[in-house]
Amino acid sequence: MPKRTVLITGASGEIGQALIKSLAGDELTTLITVDLKPLPDELMEKSTHFVGDLLNKELLSLLEEKYDFNLIFHLAAVLSTTAEYNPLLAHKVNTCSTIDLLEMATRQSQEQSKPVKFLFPSSIAVYGLPDLETKNQFMAIKEHDWTEPTTMYGCSKLYCEKVGIYYSEYYQQLADQEPIRLDFRALRFPGIISAFTIPSGGTSDFGPEMIHFAAQGKPYDCFVRADVRIPFMVMPDAVRSLLMLANAPKENLQTRIYNVTSFSLSAQDFKDLAQNSFPGAEINFKPDPKRQAIVDTWPADIDDSAARNDWNWKPEYNILDACQDYLLKNISKLYNL
């Protein structure tokens, strides 16, 4: 079996670290990782890591000259809340760096005479429902419904999806000879819940933040209403879905953009979970009108039947497993409870 070289951007984040752990045991895989931060010590020997900015053209040139990539996981991004405070930075990081990497993957596809796989984590932020009445009417949204984002994060993710499709399907479409194009695949993630890190910069973070604060005995003011409901999945399922899509045979894929989800919970559901698990937890609802308005445009649930049909996606964690076996058990260990 031939060896392969895999690039992971945003590798110091939790998804990146989990991917490194999943892929590092394969003797046929060479891992190259990039992030603004160094990797934790226990991961340093599992990959060749570059500390640097993807907007640095010299870094990209070095990577392209030194390695022939077969698979790219492009995880680096400025998240939703942070992007609203600095939309220009979000545009540069989320959009410009993605196009630069797509260009590199395209050149390498042609040089290698085979498509480079390009895995892109998108988001439910690409959706934009106009009002709560519509949100309540259209409960489980499919990939082609209501893609009218109202945030810079959502706009950049949707644009990169479209550009990824272009590079996969239409790049150099006027050329006399059909070129070899890259193989772009994207997942629209719901809110992702991690037991090991307190999230920051995401508008969907109210749920996991609530649990982490409760476990530490800290009061928490939730920035959305109690009735707000959006889809979620736990971190292990998010990582697993990326690997499943990367390994899916191309002939099985009916689209390049897939919803994935596990369950939907309301902010009140998270409060109940936190207070049942950590008695005395002080949680109040103090909606921030601006952040609330953003969450109100996101669907209460998403339809991931395409992923289930095309590449047998199914979450390993249902609501009960996610809460008891993953979230509460590991958070309790994290804070020595």
C-alpha cells in the first residue's frame, strides 16, 4: 500500500489534536501540521509541525516545495463571535487562506496526476432563517435550504464551500484538455461539545460553557434565551465524521457538502443537565440581543440523511451517551471532582 502525506492546518485545536492521534499510528502516513501555536509536548513527535501563519506566502511555498500532499484537513479558522468583532481578519483567515490552499492542492493534483483530497469543516452558520416562525416551521434543514448567512463566519464558510466545488468540478473548464482537479469534501458541523476544553469564540458555545462553568462552581450567565434549540455533536463524533468522509469512496458521494449531527438541545436542557449533575450550579439567562439574533437564524435541527445514505454516517453518541459516558464523566475527571 502506498505511503501518503497528510497536512492538518489548525492542528493545535482539539479537532486537530484528535486527528493527529488518530492518524499517527499509521506507519504509511506522514503527518505535517501547521498552527499559530506549538503542539502539546506529547504530540510533538507524532508529526512535523510548523508554527506559522497560513497567510504567510513563504510558509505555503515551503510546504508546497517540500511535500507532496495526498490529503489536507483545513481546520484553521476564526470562529463566529470573534469574526463579528474582526470581520476583515476573518475574511483573510477563513477565505483567503482557504483559496491559497486550494490553489496549492490543485497544482499538486496536476503534478501527481491524481486528485488531492481536501477536507473542509463548514458550519450550520451557513444557514440563515429569516424569523422564528420560519425556524419553527422548518425544523430539520437540508443542505440546500435557507443558505442565507447573516454572519461573516457563515458567509466565509459558504463561500469556501462554493469555491471548493468550483476547484473540484469546474477549474479550467475552458481548457482544451480536461485537467486533473482536486477532490473537495465539506462537513457542515453543528455546535461541537468538548469535555476537555472550554470553548471560546463560537456562538454555539453556550451549552458547553454552561457545563464547564457548573463543574468548576462558577456562576454562568447564558447569552441566549432558555428556549433556544440548535443541533450539537460531541467532539469524538466530529473527528470520526471527518475521517469517515475522507475515507469514503468518491463514487459513493452524491454531493460535496454534507450535514452531520447527533442531537438537538435547548439552552434550558443544558441548564437542567448542569444543575442535575452539579447541584447548586448557578445559571441565569441573560440574553445578549445581538448574539441571540444570530442564533435565531440557525436551524433547530439539520437533516443529515445524505451523509447516512452515501457513506454510512451515524453518530456513536446519542443524547444519553454524550451526556453520561462522555461529557459528565470526563469533565468530572478534568476538574478532579
